[in-house]
Amino acid sequence: MKLYRLEALRGFAAFYVVLHHSFPHSIRLFGFDIGFVFRFGQEAVILFFLLSGFVINYSYKLSRDQTFKTYFLKRLTRIYIPLLAVMFLGYGIECWHTNGLANPQLGSLALNLMMLQDVSSLKPGVIVDPYLGNTPLWSLSYEWWFYLMYFPIVNWMKNQIKSNQIKSNQIKSNYDIINIFVYLIAVIAASWYIFHPNFIARTLVYFLIWWAGVELANRYIVGDLSLKNIYPLLVALSCTVLILGVGVYLDHRAGRTASLGVHPILEFRHFAFALVVILGALIWQRIAWFGFDSIFKPFLLLAPISYSLYISHQYLVVQATYLSWLKLPAVEWVAYFTVAIMFCNVLEVRIYPLCRDWIFNISDQKSGG
């Protein structure tokens, strides 16, 4: 059962990231800088993380088959089938630009397929940049490792509950223990990160944002989602914001200046936004989501293709130039975006389901299912 508000937000976030990357961030209209509204692409990705944690936990908890094999294949096919198609597209475009076989950058490709990419111009301690300059791919590495961390943590929780007599207070206690474990790891990793920025610490810190979605889903499932019941989560996020704020202060004190979109302010922005959006959602929930449908419901149309749109728009919209002869930027953008929508529909509606079902069939045959 899909939750339409989450789906609508997913579609909105994908559309906003496209606008963020394709529209100038300084557009003046009647003396006002309206380009300001397109400057928050990073926050849209953080919204993706929150939504992902919620949706993955919600669907897993309601699933009949909770084996690692099924969970892993679902996550593997969902991430890699569209990703491989877009990587192939990107290489094809690169070959077209060079009028021949382009350098496939096999080292970068391998590390990206191992989900170790991030943007080195924005953060220190980056292992490899996104393949062929497709910068939106930076978030996939975190998403993948979050998936892999989620399963053992949740099953540890489930096994702890099964080992006791099933009583509501014991279940609550076990859930609290797991949450505290995640929160402590994040706070420790944040402290490590401000002195020694690296991929592992950064992944562990950002897992807290993704896990916030998990905890919100847990509370939603049992019907007790309220400010009071997620107070420990808010404390953990607040502590992480403070620690990252110390990192900003230390960087400034050392005489280094950074823009709002670069380390260490960037990470501070991410966690501050996560805290704000959770509080905002709880407040909005208390007023029965007044006005939500009017603003976000239209974006349900983009929800089914939001992932493919996110990872392909750099090639199909932002870097597209094949209609530049029109000399009409607005018309060009609409045409590029239309092509992107068509591509993503083919990828999500045709290619992805066929490849996914083929992989699951092979897996079932090998296991004798």
C-alpha cells in the first residue's frame, strides 16, 4: 500500500532537483531575485533520504517475505537496473560528442558500481567522483549502504523481540535500544568526521537522517507518531547539528572560508534541514495537512519515474544542446524535459520490470523455487 503524500513528495523532490540543476540561481523579475528558490537542490536530496528510510521500512514491515535474499534482490534491482541504463546512456552521449569511442574510465566506473562516489569539489575525503560527471549520482552511494545497514539492524531488533515474551513494554524497550545504538553511532561518527572527514564517517553520520525516516515509519505503523514519541530522535539530530556546527566554527577559526554549498557548512545545512522538515511535518500533520494536496498532489504524476528522472536529467536536460539552434531557452527546456519524461517512462515501465522479473526468475530457479 503506497502512501500518496510520500509519493507526491518524491515526485516533487525529483522535479525540484531538475529545476535546481537546469535553471539559473540568479533570475531577477521586477527587481526581485526569484532564482533564490532554485538553490536548494541539496535539501531535496535530504528529503529523498528521509522518504527512502520511511518507505523502505514501511514496505519491509508489511511484507510477507522478509528474507535477506528477497530484500537484497529488490534493492539491488531497483538501484542498479536504471543506473546501468543511465550509465550506458551517458557513455553513448560521450561517444557522440567525441565522434568515436570515448574513454570508458573503467576505474571510475568500477568504483561507482561499488557505490563509493561523492563530489570531491564539495566535500573532502572523497574516494571517486560520480561517473562521467553525472553529479546527482553522489547520493546513490549513501542510499546503497543505508540499505545494507538497515537489514541487519532491523533483524537484530526482530530477533531480540522474539527472544523475549511478547509484551508491549519489552517491544518498546528493544526498539529504544536499537534507536539509541544508531543515534550514538551517528554522534560518534559526527565527532570523528569534523576532525577527519572521510567516506565511512560521513556514511555513518548520514545514516541518522535515513534512519529518521525509519523511525517515523515505525511510529506511523503503530499509530503513535507525535513530537513526544520521537523526542530521542530529535535530540540525536540536534546533537549532530551542534557537532557539525562546531566543525563550521573550527574551520572558520582556522581562517578557512567556505560557501554555503561546500564542506563544512554543507553537512551542517543537511542536518539542520532534516530537523526542520521533521518538525514541520509533525506540525502540518496536526493541522490535517491543510493545503498539502493543492501544492504537492500534482507531482504524483512524476512519482513512478522519480528515480530515473533524478539520475538521468543531467544528460537529458541539463547538458542537452541538440536544440540550441532554436535560440529559445524556454522552448528548449520544455522539449528536453519532455524527452526525459519519455525516456524515464520507457525505462521504468518497460525495461526495469522485465529485467527485474528475469533476475528474480533466475534466482528462483537456482534455489529450486
